[in-house]
Amino acid sequence: MNIFDIEYFTDFDVGSLTTMKIPALSKAVFFPKNQNELIYLYDYFSSKKYPFIILGNGSNVIFTKKAENFIVISTKKVKNYIKNTKNIISLSSSTMLPKLYRYCQERGLSGFEKFGTIPATIGGAIYMNAGCFGENISDRLLSIKVRHNGKTLYLKKENIDFDYRKSGLHDYLILSAKFLCEIKDKCQIEQDYKKYLSLRIEKQPRGLSSGSFFKNTPNFFAGKIIDECGLKGFQYGGAKISEKHGNFILNYSNATSEDILELIKIIKNKVYQKFSVNLEEEVQIF
């Protein structure tokens, strides 16, 4: 296989592949159509020690001008699958969480009612140990299949270094995963999902964003202390802190990465001055 046999584009706006849509040109973007092509690209660029990033749905990613120094491998076109044996789900990393939820609901399998509200791939969710409504994606995880140093490996959950919004898998290519679900009434599963979806719509703003921007600390909710700094609705350039939720930054009016970076500095400075808390981004910035 030759890397140039795989669909690719040079000088590509990788921001268009993210939910926040902040423009940024990458040296090249590759769109593998299956896992064989994905593994080939990962192995090739790893062996050449060329800087690259694996990108799922881009719901927790912002690209800056630094993107011009690396290659992006997007999984948007990778063929995905979901299958189950009783209440154990097996699926490819490129599968979207809403699709996984719907598959489970139709079969009376509970476990993804909360995560079905997140526009992310399962690979990205595991990589970030995504969480919502008090639950982490790793809670029901059994094992994952990964690529690392030219080898395909199977890792059990207990062998993965999961922490708050961390997995320790930054050098790994996540290929697939297995989860344990509970058997439950289909109608109840749907009702629970709609409840969480309603809560998300009620509490979180609409618009172009990357979800919760900063990590909560052991003693503070990021959104609450940003609000108490009087920053809700504050705007810098085209970037704006949501008036509905202090921990959401919106691409409000053709924001640039410079707008986002400057707004981050303002938020961090204000929060530190008032609370002596150093906020840490949950969103990945490249």
C-alpha cells in the first residue's frame, strides 16, 4: 500500500472537521476508508516520526496555526461496525456515540443513554475518558484493541491508566472496544435518554462549541467560578463565553484561533485572581 493511494488533501482547513469550526490549515489531511488504511497511515507516520494527529468527530478539539506543521488522519470515512453477544457490545472506534445508543436501545441494552447525547466517536471518548451526568465512558468498558509500536494489542480496562478526562493512551491508536451493558425495557431506555437530552438542551448553549471547555477541579465547578468572575457573555473578537453556561466558549462570529487563545488567557487570569485556581483546558488544542 502507498500512502498516496489513500484519499488525502493538502493545505486543508482542518477546522472544518471540528464542531467549533475555527479555521486552521493543516499540511495534509488523510481520509482512510477502513481500519487497514487507518493502521497503515498510523504505522507509516509513526515509523517516520512525522507529527500527526488522529481525529474523530472533532467535538473536543481546536486547531490553531500550529496545525500547518502536522498531518491529520480523520476517521470520518472509516467504515464502522457494532455487534453484540447478549449484553456485551463490540464496536469500532470510528462509531459515533449517538449511533451506538440507538443500536443498544433497539435491542433493550442500557448503558449509553447519557453518552448518546454527545457528538463524538467512541475512540475519541475513550481517549479523553469522556464523562457526562456523573458517569465516565470507562465505567462500562471491558477492553480495547489498539495499535502501538507496530503491534496490535488487546488491553483490559484495568491495564489502562484512566483518570479524570485522561486515559494515558496518547501514543496509541484505538481500533475497537467492548462494553458491558444491562438488559432493560426499550421504552425505559428511550425515556431515560430523552431526559438526559432535555437536560443538555436546557443547560447547555446552542451554537458552535467544543462542549465543556475547562476541567472541573476537586473543589470548584469551572462554569460556576467563571460565572462568579462576571465573565458570562464576555466576548473577545469572534469568540464568546456563553451567557447560558460559563464553561462554554462559542465561535460566535467567525472566531479565529487567536481570538480563542486570547479569551482563554483572560478567563484563566480572572479566575486565578479571584479564586487562586489554575484552570486546565479539557478541550485539546493543537
